[in-house]
Amino acid sequence: MATCFHLKPSNGEDDSVILFSTSNSPAGSTSPSSSFYHSPLSVDHNHSKASHKLTVRNLSYTIHLKRSIPDSFFHLVQKPKPVEILKSVSLVARSSEILAIVGPSGTGKSSLLKMISGRVNDKDFDPCSISINDHQMISPAQLRKICGFVAQEDDLLPLLTVKETLMFSAKFRLKDMSSKEKEERVESLMEELGLLHVAHSFVGDEENRGISGGERKRVSIGVDMIHDPPILLLDEPTSGLDSSSALQVIDLLASMAKAKGRTVLLSIHQPSYRILGYISKFLLLSHGSVVHNGSLQLLEETIQKLGFQIPIQLNALEFAMEIMPALEASSSKLSVTDDRDDSYSSRVWPDVESGRVQPHNDHKQMGNFWFSYLLEIMFLCSRFWKIIYRTKQLFLARTMQAVVGGFGLASVYVKVRKDEEGVAERLGLFAFSLSFLLSSTVEALPIYLQERRVLMKEASRGAYRISSYMIANTIVFMPFLFAVSILFAVPVYWIVGLNPSIAAFTFFTFVVWLIILMASSLVLFLSAVSPDFISGNSLICTVLGAFFLFSGYFIPKDNIPKYWLFMYYVSLYRYPLDTLLTNEYWSMRSECFSRHSQVVDSQCLLTGNDVLKSRGLDKDTSSENWDLSDPVIPMSENLKEVGDSSSKYHVALTATDAPYSQWQCRIMYYWYKKVKNMPESDMGEFTRILHSGKPDNLMEEISTVVVDPLPEGLDRYLDISPKVHLTSVPSFQSFGWAGTKVNIVLNRQWAFGQWLEKVTIDEENVLMAEPDHLFVNPLPNLAHGKNPAGFPFFYIKPTEHEHIIRKYYPKEKGPLTDIDPIGNSPVIIRKSALEEISPTWMNVSLRMKADPATIRHLDGYAYAVASALHGVWHILREDFMLQPPWDLEVGKKFIIHYTYGCDYNLKGELTYGKVGEWRFDKRSYLSGPPPRNLSLPRPGVPESVVRLVKMVNEATANIPNWDTLNHG
């Protein structure tokens, strides 16, 4: 890790190069942070004896510019020319001396210091150009270990005092020292820097008044000198200072160079006359080349040799700036004399030579790593706490936001009612609270941006690890943000009247706390990638807006375009919103939030479970019975999770021996056999219930049970009297229908009643199907527990026919919403439940057929009403069935019901109600089967119709004796 760094906001790559090129592993971190910073002190405390000579020979530095996108269009052939920043620069800097690098702006002064301090990538470093005490530096890391670097900008924390700033620097860098030794080191350094009189003053900045600019510069020097580096580099230490403060800084550097035997290099623009007396040698640069290397007297001689006379009001250096072209033209390549002597023959580092490091004990090193890691976190926590405690405006802003926001929201949603409107209001409350809490941390952005510069500077110097910074930041902010979450949660929760449970309130507060922590982490992350406050604020607003948009609150997940679906899963709004809803309604899943307005104690229309179900939060595998009052349960991705896959179902359909019924049964049976054993299928055995009273020619082809037909004439006019023996329809006298004649068709109810009495099946469940059903996908058991599964027909609307339905389902039985909008097929139901419902189904059918108003409108409601009378409610599955031509795509649906005619013109346009130029209608084949290989519809006809015809063609092509068996 590095010890010499230069941080420029305008060019942030310098620190980042070092920061992200160093290791964060135990081996890579412990040594730099606890060993090499202290090593110079442990080697020799008297730098007047341990001298260091820095030699640079023929150092060049070239930048290869990357072509911008606009340039790549206009200059397809010509590549950007490399820019030479430094051209064969040579110099020698010795202990106890100050070498000043001077030149106009843009001459490469900062780049030269960057190269010497090792603040470059390995690929840009020339291992042959820099040496210390005549030892070649083969990598930038070696230079970073022995050089201290003071940046031009004073990146300090304004709310720390001078002593605290230096003390924390000592804690981070001098980890092998005891606390007393660190204290003594800081006191000694403050005395050396002339800072004792401001030791307890805040550093300050532009907004917070603190010490003077010269004193702040000396603090910056002290921070990078805390580990006592033998070589010190400073980038324009006098910039921004008045002449007096600048003189004090240079005087201080000269004193340290002589007293401690340090080697000091600094860059400076145009020093004043008094400053020149403190500088031993000058390196004058122009366009990256050296035009002078030596003392001020030597520069005066050079100017005189060129025929120039230095004006009285100017010093030699100032005048040299004015005649720079002449100096540059006359200068020859300056070389460095090889002045080796014994005083510089000592090794640069006690345990590092030519990049070789002495081996360490792994167990000891690992222990040192964790100990060092904990110390870093402790020191950072202490520093964070001081900063937060002293940031009064942050305390005030967060506290006022929590209190005002909490009471403000509570005043809007006072005592939300437990009804449908209350459910919507709670959802709005949670959504707005999320938006408020996530956006309330933006005021911390300037603080994070300010700390980022210090973080990059300190972490790149190896003071601590970034992970230590993040952990300490979180630890310190957690209790403060927890207090903020309580201030917000208490008024919102209890004034609004949310779930009146202490456990729910505690969890609500915990979730609010996590939300604020998450928001702070987000702001911290975005501050790391934002160059300034304006950009950071815009980025935060954009990110939060995108997260809110894709949270599922505005756009349901199913409606989000696929290319944006990833935003739904990464949205910071989605998970907290789901968590708040679950916390509010999970313990109230069975509590009712809406009932029929005209019925007292009627069945609930909206429960807490329904609210959870609307966002897919109702899954609880520990619950055997689910609340299934939602009108439609969407198709699950995993069919087995919704269906009762442990129980097979028996496929049963009623049929006659008419050719029209027979050919439909044969096609249905073909597709039953094809999908029965496919994955996801729960099909059991198959039975055709033939209610014609006698066997037909399909008995060997299809498993069939023959039941008695209705007594002669009863399929049209049924004389309901006590002498009629209907074992499955008990107590007809109770309806008061004795002697009544009814126009009725009862074949289906009659057939199922007899089949249930006659036959024993192995399966627990039954699929009631019809001949015109084709299995287009493997059908699982969609029922669950005692709740059957049915298909919701769009035209069955019990609530719109109350005056008729109430004849069969009186008010005392419950609201009309108890009646499911289904027919009697397709339905998957337990055999025991069907046996219980079947007599009532027959009775209700008889009553409906006897009523002219009912038979005209609602003759298909009998099964649904009978089920409701027995307290049986169905899982409504829209994916159970599709009905061409109205349903256009098959998708993941299971059954094609081809009860409607499909008529299209040659353009592929539907002509329903009018015979089309192309048509498929089962009623066209009343007397016999359709021919094989029906023509396919024209392009433009929906996929469901095409699939239907292809399935019919496949079945007819593979069923033996298709053309003859069904005739006659």
C-alpha cells in the first residue's frame, strides 16, 4: 500500500490507481498498514545519520490518448498522437536539502512528482530511471513505501480538531506504537509544525470557520509526515496562501530538512525573493524538458551568458520565466554525475531489497490481520461518532424529517377504516412512506462527497481498508437511524391505526429502520460514483424514480416489458412494500375488510388473505386449507405447488350413442391417452358415461359405463310424483311439485348420479368433462383440499340476476358472491363432495327448469347454486380452458373447448354469425364424423383455431376406422 499520494478532484485517477491496485487480503494489508509505515522510525530515529539520496535519470512519461467517439467517425485512419509529458528528466535530491521544481503551468511538475512518488500504474513505470541511495526502484510500490506525499488540496475533515486529525492519522499508520508513544509523536509533530496553539481548534473549511490557510497546510503536511518518511514530496504547498503564510510553510520545510535530515522535493510556481533563500536547488522545466538544474547562482550565470541582464525588480527565477524560450533553446541535455559515496550505501529498506520480502509466519500474520482490522474499525467508529455528533444540521434535519413526516402522514391517514377503501389507503400510505424514507437521506450526499476525498486519500495511503470504513460507517449510523425510525414509526403506526399488535409494530419499526439504512447505503454508493452534488442528486432521483416505477405498485409485474423485468427484481421499493403489506395483513388473513352491503353477517368479499394474494404474498405451505375467495387464481409457474398433485383425478364425461357425440368422444379419448403420462399430468383412468341405456360400437375402444336413460318422455316432460323412483333425487315432495309437468333436459345430472352409485373408482377426485374438450397441455390436479377447481365463464354473473337467483339461494344462506361464476364442466372435484352435491344439483335443476324466467336466462347456474348451498367454493382457473375463436392463443392453458363455430373469410377475418369462406363448426357434422385432413385456415386466423384443426386432423389420421365406425 502507498504512503505518498496526491489527490486532485479534477483528476481522481491518482488515488484510485493506488487504491484499487493494492491488496485487501491479510497478506496484502497487514504489512503495509502496521509495518512499513513504522519501519523508518524503527530503523533509525536520527535521519541526519541515515541519509537518503534520490536520483532520477532520463525519466520520460508519455500519455497515449484514447480516441473519443466523435473523433472516431471523422478520423477513421489517423490515430491520436501520444503526448510527451516528461522528456529525459534527470535530477539528484539529497538529505537536508530542498529541491524546488519550477516552471509555468502545464510543464509536467505534478507529473514528475507523481512518477517519483510511485503514483502510476506498473506499466507506466520505468524501473531504470529512479533510484534511492543508488538502489534501483523496480516498482512503484517501493517508492510508495519510503516517500511521503502532500497533495496540493487540503483534504481534511473540517469537524475534527488539529490534534484529533493528527492523532487519528497516527492511530491508522503507527499501529505498532503504544498509545502513549502515539500521543508523544503527535505532540512532537505539532511543536515541529508550530501548531500547538491551535491544537484544539477545528480544522474548518469554506463553510465552517477554523484555522487559517497556512495552518491548514501545515496540518496536511503533518498528516503525511506522521510516520516520519525520509523523503517528502509536496505539490505546490504555497498555492492559495498569502506571502507570509507561504514563507512560514517553506521555513518549516527547511527546518525539518536540516533537523531531521529529510530529502524534500516540492513544486512551486514563482516563489518570492525571501523564499528563494530557503531552497538549495532548482529544477526548471519547460514543455517537459529540463532547462536548468542547479542553484540560483548558477541560473544567474546562465542568464548572463545568454546576454540578458536581470532587472533589479525581478529575481533570477522570475526573469527566467520570461526568457524561457531562450533558455530552452540553449539548454543541452543535462546529465547527473555519478557521485557515489559511502554515506548513501546503506539499504533503502531493512526487509525489502529488489522486491524481495522476508517470509512471515502465516498464523501470526493472520492474527495480526484480524487484530489490525478490528483496530481500524474501532478508530473509524470513534472518528465517525465525533463527526456525526458535531454535524448539528444533520441531526436537526433527520430528526425534523422523521417527526414532521411521521405526524404529517398520520394526520392524513387518521384511523384508517377496515374496509376496501381502507385497504387502498394503507397501500398508498406504505408506498408514500417508502418514497419519503428513501429520499430523506439525500441531505447526507454533500457529507459523503466531502468524506469521499478523504477516504480515497487515506485508503490509498494504506491507512485503513475500505471495508473497515464501510463497517464503521454502518455501526455508527445504526443507533442514530434507529432513533430516527422510532420517531417516524410511532405516530404513523398508532395514529393511523395499523395492525394493533405489539409484535407487528415492532416489526414495522424494524422495517423502517432497515429502509433508512438501505437508503443511506444507496446514497453512500452513489456518492462514490458522482463527481459533485448536482450530478449525485440527479442520479439519486433517477435511480429512486426507476425503482419506484418498477416496484409493482404502478405497473403489475405481468405488464412490465421483458427487457425491463430485471428492474422489478432489483427495485428497492418492491421488497419493503411487500414486507409492510405482509406485516399488516398476515395476522389478519381471515379478518374481513368488505362484506355485502345489504346482508348482515354475510360471507366476506375481501379478506386480508385476498390483499396478500393480489401481490403473490399469500403462500404458506404450512397451511392445509387456503382462503380461496379471490375470483381468479393465476397460473402458477410450478403447477405442482397449486394443484393437489398427491391425488389423481378420474376423467368422466357424459355422452350418447349418436354419431355427433361418438366422434367427439373418440377425438377426446385420443388426446387423453396422449397427454395422460406426460410430466405435470395428474390424470387417472377414463370413463365415458353412456346414458343411452344400451352399449354402442365404441365399448371396446373407450372405457364406458352404461347407465339407465331417463324414463321414456321424462327427458322432455317429467311428471314429478311420489311414484317416480329417482334414487339420486330424494324427497321431491318437499318442493311441492307433485303432479307438475316440467320442460326439462336432465341427462347429465341423471347420468352422474347413477354413475356415482354404480361405480367404484380408485381416484379421490373427478374431472367432469364434455366430449368437445381436447387436452392441449398436460392437466394437473388444479383442486386443493376440499376446494374444487372450475372455469369462470364470462357470461355467468350471479350478482346481476339477484331477483332470479334468490329463488334458489335465499338471503339467509349468504351473499350472491358465494355463488361461483362456473358451469358444471370442466370441474375437478372430490368424489365425496360430488356425491354430496349431486342430489341438490338435480333438485335445483328441476326447480330452475320449472321456472320460465330462470329457464330463459339461467339454466346453466344449477351446479354453481348447488355447490354454494353446500358451502363448497371453487378455485377459479382461467387457464383451465380456452374457447376459440374468442381466445386467440393456447399458451399454458389445458383444454380447448370447441363449442363455438369458427367462421373466417379468405383474409383471415372472423365472420361470426355469418357462414365464413373457411369454417370449422362441430354442428356441421351431426350425422357423421368430419373428414380426415381438414383444410387449415388462412393466414391471420388466431393460433387457437389453427391448433384446434391440427389436433382434430392428427386424431382422425391416427384413429382406426375413422370414416366408417361412427356412421349409422
